[in-house]
Amino acid sequence: MIGLPDELKTIWAGTGGSGNASKASLKLDTSLELKTGQLKVHLLDGKHADNKCLSAQQTIQKGELRLQDLGYFNLAGMKKQSKVGGYWVSRLQPRTCVTQVDGTAIDLPYFLKNIAKDQYSHFEMDVLVGSQEQVNARLLLWKLPQEAAARRRAKLTKNAKKQGRMPKKSTLVLCDWNIFITNTEKDKLTLEECFLLYGVRWQIELLFKLWKNYSGLGHSRSKKPYRILCEIYLKLLVVLFQHWIVLTSLWGKPKRSLVKGTQMLRE
């Protein structure tokens, strides 16, 4: 998300509203193919919901695996991808309805408390996800170390206090676990492999950091709205051209560094 001067709200509408929400902002809907480095970027209004972005609706091919951020959680899209033989791994959106395959509802906080009492550090089961748009999936649970869980609870409590409320106890229970769903079969991807593989999704965040910190995307010294917008367009062209050069020279090297590659191009 790139914040813009309010004067540009008729071109790229932001979330607006109260507080510090910008009336104008630009969203970069980005997907990265990890094997080849192929990059797809769509420009959208900042107010556009992540789970309705083009990349969230994009149909993957048979046998392909999609790692998606929680903001892109979309059961209709995931069901569509499953029908064509595509695979996905996603964190579970809080308060999403989860039932056993026989239709029995699962009270997730209560269920997590019980398996914690039974000393389970990880657990999986077949479930149906969603109430109206139901999707067949494996529910994958991995208990976090106490320090990591405490950081999550502290962050959740801090955010809730900003909104003038306190988090529910049932919500705090969820902070003790990593909770994922996937439609991959066990013989293709084990529980441990799913959690390990999902960590690779962080590469897209590192790519955004690279663009902002090393290419100045989203930064401008100007106070003229349209000059700022032109700078953003130009820098987007630069980072895409830069990425193309990186693909042809570095992507096939397992010990590559995109930061060092970018520095070399700048020099």
C-alpha cells in the first residue's frame, strides 16, 4: 500500500474514514512465482479489499500450489482452485466456521484447550471450512513456544485497547497456535512440510521491502501531488525492469542475494 496526497483520491481512492486513514492510496496486488521468479503486479485503489483482488480470484493450473496471505482468504476462490486440481495453503481466518466431515461443528478455542491438555504439540484432521461456501480441507495445528505466543497475545491486546476494548479469552487461546488449512493430500505434503513451506511466502514481503528501501518506491521529496504520482509510476517501471534483469542473471543461483544484486545494478 502506498499512501498518496488527498488530491489524488479521484484517481486512486483510499480507505478514508477517521484517524490517519488516507483518502488516496495505491495498492500493489502482487503475486510471485517462486520457481521461475515470474512477477504479476496489478494497480488497484487502496480501498480495494485484498480477498477481492485479481490475484485472489486468479485460477491456478492443475498441480500448482498457492501460498496466500490471510488478507487474501477467499473460500469461493479456494473452492474453484480445488476443482481444477490446484493446491493451496492458507492461515485460517478467525471466526471462520469449521465443522467435522460429518457436519458436527467445532468450537475451535475449546478444541485447542483439549488437545493442549492431552500434550499435543501438533495435530491435524479433515474438516469442512465455511458455512455457506464449504471447502474440504485439512486443518493443521502447531503449538507455538510460550515466548512467541506471549508476543502474539501482547500485540492482540495492544490493538484491541486502541479500539477501546479488550480481546475475548477465546480469541487469546488462538494465539497459542499456528492454524492453517490446505487441500493438499498427506502423501504430497505433510503437516511439517506445510508449515515449513508457508514460511517461503515471506519472500513477497522481502520483495516489497527491497522496492521501498533500495528503490525509493513510495518516497518523494516533492509536495506536488501529480509529480509524486509520476514518480511512483516511474519507480514501478524501474523495479519491474530491475526484477527482469535479476531473473536473467541471479534467479537460478541458490545463494543469490536480491539486495546485493540491486546494489550492483544501482552502481
